[in-house]
Amino acid sequence: MNILPRPQYLAELRAVEGNDLVRLLTGVRRSGKSTLLELYRHELVADGVDPDAILTINFEDLAYDPLRDAAAFHAHVRDSVERGVTHLHVDEVQELDQWARVINSLRASGDLEICVTGSNASMFAGEGLTYLAGRYVTVEVFPLSLAEFRLFTSAEDGESAEPVEESYQKWMTVGGFARSVLAESPDMTRQLNRDLFDSIFTRDIAIRGGVRDTSVFLKVAAFVMDNAGSPLSANKVANTLTSQGHKVSTDTVDRYLALMVDAHLVYPCHRYDTRGRGWLKSTPKYYWVDAGLRDALTGRRGSNTGHDLENQVYLELLRQRFELFTGVGPGGEIDFLARKGDETRFIQVALSALDESVLQRELASFRGLPPGANCVLLTGERIPLATGQVTHVNAFDFLARRAAL
């Protein structure tokens, strides 16, 4: 199977200096965390680290089941350190009993560089927060971006490079999980994505969250993914499904939403008032993590291409490490308020704004913002639009990292 070098994530791992901080690779199951650990090991060896000095423990391998016990794991690692191990790599660390306490104890010794992977967003809540607060750096890993998809499928090759829009349509069909991208047929792609969803549901949701009524959970999940980019409350989801004959309580929907967020199936985008009033208590928007995974659950393909584009822009902004909110300002709702360091960008996304009324509606959202605000309109058009002081960027070029905001 092809292995795609993912330089952004590797650079983020290398940027963590010393042994005082645990490096945590997190993200949805099968997004490439284990492969990144492998690539990182190759880099360490290339930099002069003895391969025998890297201890790798993968809790997806039954051979390591005896090490799930905290005391056994700790003793095994300490014995390995005595024999010259300097680097510890642990896959699916949440499977280790008292994992945060054990990892922190090993970290505190100062003689190990520790890098772990985990598939749950709440890993550092509760016990984890107690033992490792301020002592770890998270590198969140996503399924293939459009730019990575083009490299992985050789669509970026020289003079025969595929048009970005064509790659986008393929990416939206198969998704960004490597095995699905390399599948030999559309039927195999769909089956792989369905199997992946089943794995995530079984291992990261049903057992961990004690889901008893699978059919109701799947209906809630399908509804949320089908309404990506729209404000959603647990009450709205519960009322809608109940009206359709699927009775579910608001509390149950709340719990299911939390489980989906924890498994990195969906991401919430909360609302922020740009007029200085801070957080708003109104409902967040939710965005799915991968189009192929969404389609495996809902069977939906291309029914709302505008919201699909908005979803993919949201994910790309997360990949580029922006902190994201839905903005609410004098001119109305702004799709994204994106912050990185001291910079803030106000972003609107539209599949097309050739129609003058659509263009004016999108631009109206920026009205009333402070002078000099960095406003960006992302659309599918390649012809110039009359956007005035608002920067117009082609959305597909942005997703392919051919254009920056």
C-alpha cells in the first residue's frame, strides 16, 4: 500500500523539543495516525537514532494484550529503558489501564521521548486532565486533504495534472481514507467506508457510550450529517425525529452528539458575536469529518453541494490550525471567524456568486465589521467578482493549497 509523506504533521511532531511533553496524535480512526508514527520512526532513524532504541507498542495487536495492565506496561517500559530504549511509541494508548497516570510517570523520568496515538477527543478529560494537564502537545490528524488526495492519486503530476475541480468531485465521492481512495471499484470504496463507519461506531461509540438502541443512534447521526453547516440543537433533532415516528429524548440526542464529537465523526462550530459580546448560547453548527464516511451512513451524494463545499472549507481551516467560530455581526451571520495568533479572518463560502443577488447577500455579512477587517469570499468562480475591499479566492484552489487566504 502507498504511504503518503505528510510533511505538515511530521513537522509538528519535530517542533516539540525535549522529553518533557508527550506528543499526542489524535483524530478519527484510520486517519493515518499509525502510519505517521511509522514515518516519524523513519525520520528518527535517518537522524541517527538506533532503531532498537525505539519501543513500539500497538494495542490493536493482540500480542500486546498483557501490557494493557498498568503495572505490567510500566515495568516493561522501564526494563526497556535499562536496555537502552530512548523513544516510546504507543498506538491507541487509551486501551492502556490508567493510561494517563502511567504515561505521565514515564514522562516525568525525563529519559524517554514519548509519542502516542488515540482516537477519542476527550482523552484528556477527567483522569487525563489530572495527570497530563499542560504536559502534552496535540497533533490532530485528518483524512486526506484535497491537496494530499491529488498527490496520493498522482493528479498533481506535471503537465498531465488533473483540473482541481475534477479532483474535488472524485474526493467528494470516495472520501479521504487511504484504503478507500485506492479501492479498485466504486462498490469496494463504498464497502470500505461502510466497514470503517461500523468500526468507529462499534469501538468508539457503542461500547464506550453504552448505546443500547443502535437504530436510533444511526438516525440521529444521519440527521446531523445531512444537516451539516446548519445550526442544530438537541431539541431540534429530537423533535424532528419524533415527528417522523422515531421517538428520542433531548438528553439522548445530547449524549449521542457528544459521542460523535468524541469519536471525531463530527466537529462543532460555536457562535461568536463580532460586536464584542463574546460567546452566544445559541446552537452550534456541526460538520462531518469525511464525505465518504458521511455517504456510507446517509447514502447521500451531491444533494447540497453548497453546504458540502462549506464543510470542506471548515475542515481545511482546521488542518491549517485556525481556531474557528461562526461569526455573528451587524450584517448578519458570517460562515467562519478564523483566528491564528493575532490574526483574524472573516470568511464567507458560496459555491457560486455569479448571480448579483447572491453576491450582494454574501458581501452583506461583512458590513459593520471594524475598518481594515480581513474579509474573504471563497467561491467556485475563477473569473473576478466585484467584491470591493473583500478578497475573492477560488475555493477549490484554497482546498488544494494552491491559494492562501
